[in-house]
Amino acid sequence: MNKSILETFKPHLIAIGLFIVLTFAYFMPVLQGKQIEQHDIGQWTGMSKEILDWKAKTGVAPLWTNSMFSGMPGYQISFVSPANLVKYVNDVLWLWLPVPASYMFLMFLGFYILMITLKADWRISIAGAFAYSLASYNFIIIHAGHNSKAHAIALLPLVIAGVMMTVRGDILRGGILTAVALALQIYANHLQITYYLAFGIIIYMISEAVYAVLDKTIVKYIKSSAVLLIAVLLAILPNISSLWATYEYGQYSTRSQSELKDKKISTGLDKDYAMDWSYGQGETFSLLIPNIRGGAMQSELPKSSATYKALQANGAGAQADSFIKNAPMYWGEKTGAPTYLGAIVVFLFVLGIFIVEGRNKWWLITASVLAILLAWGKNFPDFSDIFFDHFPGYNKFRAVSMTLVLAGFTMPLLAILGFKKMMEVKDPAIYKKQLLWSFYITGGLCLLFGVIPGFAGNFSAAYDENFSKYDWLMTAIREDRMSLLRTDAIRSLFFIAVAFGTLWFYMKGKFKTQVVVLIIAAAILVDEWSVGKRFLNDEQFVAKSKVEKPFEPTVADQQIMTDTSYYRVMNTTVSTFNDASTSYFHKSIGGYHGAKLKRYQELIENQISRGNMKVLDMLNMKYVIQAGSEGQPLAVPNPGALGNAWFVNEYKIVPDADAEMKALSDFAPKTTLIVDKRYEGELRGLVLQPDSLSAIALTSYSPDELKYKYSTSSKKVAVFSDIYYPKGWNAYIDGKLSPYFRANYVLRAMVVPEGKHEIVFRFEPEVFVTGEKIALAGSSVLLLLGALAIFFAFKKPVKN
């Protein structure tokens, strides 16, 4: 007799209900109308303000914005493809829960589904969902506002589930799940996570190819591989607009090759920049012990701490209370974000190495080791440089410590597969030796660090130089760092002992399977949940209004905003090129983004950062915000700002990018134009005639359309204070498409005929015109296939 649908899905409904309860329990302030104060989301609010304002005004989001770095594609900041219908599937998957709580729920759900596809008991699958979702890194990135990263991480298990189903022979459902899950993962818009996911899949497919040869199932492997390739294509199509645009932009961003001779060695990011956020080799033990390097960059210490007592003893008074709220406890390489996977998870991972069958074991071990080695970056250059210099696409990404995201998936997966194996074997006593060795290895490490914390290092950090005059303070800080390590080492040992003891009594027949699963799942939950609360807790939630409006205008901002013309502002009271607060109110010379236009970054490095006012003049920087005499921001007008457009009297042809950049160091932008030799044809034979009556002015502004009117008695070269970007900006003179070219390294210029005419610059990237048509067709096909898969899944009877 067939089970009813309700009976079949009852365990899964219980799991989903539990995930929802736990999600809201962790994000309880969300129910009170509060939101997390996330740094990067605050910055995003600043950088996207112009885009969102124009969308609210016109109903259409502009694809370009002038609010950051003098202008850049808006789709690199805020863009959702209207044609990508996959976004509706995403809403269904996370049950329309509020962001960022939705990411935790999706992590729970994704890993749970993966374990179910691997034929794990639903209770073990819940334990696996806890192990993956509650790792400290997930809370750290949510607190920081890396929402797209959290979203992409949440969908990673679903993609792997589809791939593994397909390779195991469930080609139809596996292929469709892979396509839909990967489409959603790409839609999350964090390509670095997708790139590392590809690493994992490649390792898995290589492993399966080896087994296909050994098992003589090559034909089956080829068929499943072909289906997966089709699935990848189907996943790309709905996202083609954003992928294509990002690829196109990448040819001109900081991830592209420079034309400057001293930079040409790199085809991507500068190696020092890309490797700057590398994980310390010793810091890797944070997978097992969260405070192995002090935890977060700043930690709150109790009044019983050595630091507080030392401050009080040396007359710090009330300053002691303030100091211990943000004490410098971190002494690692740089990250300040411990990737704690859970003591129990690491213990079970080691057990999995011993007892899981080779087919699943070796690819998970390989991926875990690779992720850790790559995360070391500059701390293991002999290995990381091979990938940076030779592996396709690897040098396009920064913060190599992020590869630990892959280990954050593969290690819990092997851990739960090991736990599953232990629960399913008829005689668990056969794994007595392996269980003991797992305890000796992980528990022994914790005991070693707990008894001899100095084994971890000298408890000193580079920024300790700030306190070099106060030896007594540094002695106390190091003592507290040592105490944090010792406490967490014993803490991890306790949880390992709980897991080991539970499995030991199970092996002795003292506990039933259900009791063991309940204890292990609960212990994982308590262990990881409590560490997660160190980095994301109720104190980080604030009123919704503060999140929606993170910046308040200063007196200087208010003064500048009385000028309603189109100009730019340089704010020197903040980190000019790493802060988007200025963009919330003005068109900024600076901003906050991980991928500026390459040429603009080079302009910053070689001219703007050196105080070249002539370059700032040509960018129409009309105001500088400086610190006033009383520390309050002060708006200072720049009388040299050249406006939106002007005619030059002469032009100078230079042979290459180096000469063009050098020429900007000493030139008169109002009268002279610097032009790369490649654009010489635009000016061939042109002799500029003096004309004091010629004039050009901006008459209409929108982020992606600029209109000018001019009059002149002879041919002229007009220069525009807007950024040259060759993929999408079209120029029209009286409605006729007209050529223009790059000048002064980053600006637009064009030869204009005599008379009175109108010039219109319009951003019309072909990538979106064509891409949206493909995206609509691709997502429609994908959703249809998904619907068919669900239909046949329900149509097929489930037997007792």
C-alpha cells in the first residue's frame, strides 16, 4: 500500500519547521522590526543611492551611475535582471523570509536536501544542516553585510546535490536540480564563491572519472558529464545579462591587464593586493578552536581580565572601561574572522577520514586540503603562486582566505557522512580503533593548546607597536590572549569528549541510534550557535530606520547640496577611495567598490593621491570637504573646476599609456588635450582655430543620458568631464550616431562640426539589449523543466 504524501513528507516538514524556528530564534530582533547594522550594506546604500532614487522617480533603474569614482556601470552596484525568472524560485525556496535570516534558513535547507539525496536519515540530515549552517564564518559575513556571499554559500550544497545525483545515475532529476540550483547560485551574484564551487566540482568529477575507469563505467560517466554540461549552460542562460556584463566590464576593471609598462606583468589583480587577506598557517587551527588567534579584531573583556586590572593599576580610570569593550585580542595574520567549523565537526571529519568509503572520501579530503593551502596565500607562496600565475581566472579575485568556504562545505559533509556510516553499520565496534584515534588527534590538540598555550605562538601582533610605550599593558594583553586560547581549547575538548562519549556508549550498546543522533545534533547546535553569537548577536540589531538611512548630512553636505548643478565632490574627512558615504549625497570623486575601472584606479594612484589639482579640475571637482578648525567638515569650493564640457585650443598626441599618464603631471586641461596615438585618426588634419565666442553647456542630466548644446564658428574638440567607457556609451549629434574617443587618460572627447548643435551621450549597452532576450528564454525553459521534474516526481508512486 502506498504511503500518503503527508506521511512521506512529514519528516521533511518537521525539519523545515525546525529550521524556521531556529532561524527566527537566532534573528529574534527581526520580529521586533529591527535590522542588522551591516557595514557593507551601509556602504551599498551609499553607492546605490543615485540608482535607487532615479528608479523611484522614473520606474527604471539606470545602468550607469555618476555617484562613485566619477562614473561607473550601475549594474556593478545594483541590478536585477527583469528577464531572469529564476528570482521567483529563490523567493519560494527561502519562503519569503526577511534578509538576512533567509540566508540561514536556505543554508539549513540546502544541506538538508543534500544529505537526503545521499540517503541519510532525516535526523542525521538535520545534524548535517546544523554543522554546515552554523559555522562562525557565516555569521561573520552576515554581520559585515556580505549578503551576496552568504546567499551564494547557502546554495552551494544544492548544486553539489544535483551534481552527485546526476553522476550516480539519476540523470533527469539530477540534471534539472543542478541547472536550477546553479542558476540560483549564479543569481546570488558572488562569482568568487561560484568559482570555488567549481573547484570542488572539478575535483569530484576527476575522482569519479578515476572510479569510472576502475569500474568500467566510462559510458555512464560520459553521459552524466554531458548532462551536467547542458545543466551548466541552462544555468548560465537566465543569468546571461549579468554574467556577460560582468565579463565585459572585467576587461576594463582593476581585474584586467594594465597598459602601463610597470604593471603589464599582471593580467589580473596585483598579487600583493590579491594576497593581502591570507590565512595564517597557525590560524588554521581556528577550524577547531575559535580563539586560537584571539577571535575577532576587537573583543570585549571582563573586568576580571588582566588588561583591565593593569589599566586600573596604572591610573587609567574610566578609560579602562572603554578600552576593554574593544580590546585588541586578535593576533593573527590579518583576517580577524576565525573560520570555526565546530569541535564536533572536526572530530567527526577525522573519523570520516578513517571510515568513509574511498569514493566519497578522497575528493572531499582533496578539496579540503586544497582550500586550506590556497587560503594561506602569501604565507605559502610556493603553492599559491602556481595558481595565481597559471590557473585560469584565479588572479581575478582577492582575499584568498575565502577559499576556506570550500573547506567549510567539504569538511562538514565528510564529517556527517562519517557519522552516518557509524550509525548505519551493524556492528559499530568495528570502528573502535578509528573512534579512539579521532579522539586522540582532535582532543589531544585541544589538550595541548589548553595546557601549553604558548605552543600556538608568542601572542604578539603587528599592530602591538601602537602600545610599544606601555610594556605593562602589552604584558597584560598577551596574558588575556593566552587565557582566551586556553579557555576555548578546553571548551573544544569538552564538546569533542561529549561526541566521543556518546559514540563510545553507542558502540557499547548503551544508547539507541535515535538518542545518539539527538545528542550529537544538539551538541553541534549548542557548540556552533554559542560561538556564532560572539560575532552576530542581538546587540548588532538597530532600528530599521537607521539601516535604511545610514548617513546624516553634515553642515558641509547641506551647503554643497544647495548647488543643484552637475559636479563632483572630494571628501578628505573619510577614506576617500574606500568609503561610499559621500556618494549618498553627492557625485563623488571617490567611493567604495571592489572593482573600479582600471584606468581610474591608475589615475588615483599616479595623480589624484599626489594632489594633482589639474586632474581634479578636469574631473569637475567643484567642492572639497575638509576638516575645519574645530574638526567639523568644511565645504571648500574649487574655483578651478572646468565644468561639464569645454573646448580646447590644442591637442597633444602621445605614444602610449605611460606617456599619457606622465603628461597629466604638468598640463593645462582647460586649453590642452592629451590623446593616445591610437586615436590620432580622429584628429588627423584638424587645425583648431581660436574662437572666443564658442560655447558648450550641459542642458539635461540623468545618470545614463547627458545632453549638451553648443555653438562654434569652426570645427572644435569638445572635452567632457565624464568617464570614458567603451562598452555602451553612444554619442549623437542632432540625433545622428557620432564617433568620440578617450583623452586625458580617462575622459571623453569628440570632434564637433561648426554651427549650433545638440550632443547627447546615452548609455545603451548591447549586452543588456541582447542579454535580456536570452535570459527570458533561458529562464523560461529552465522553469518549465523544473516543473516537469516536480510533476513526474509526484506522479511516481512511493512504495512501502
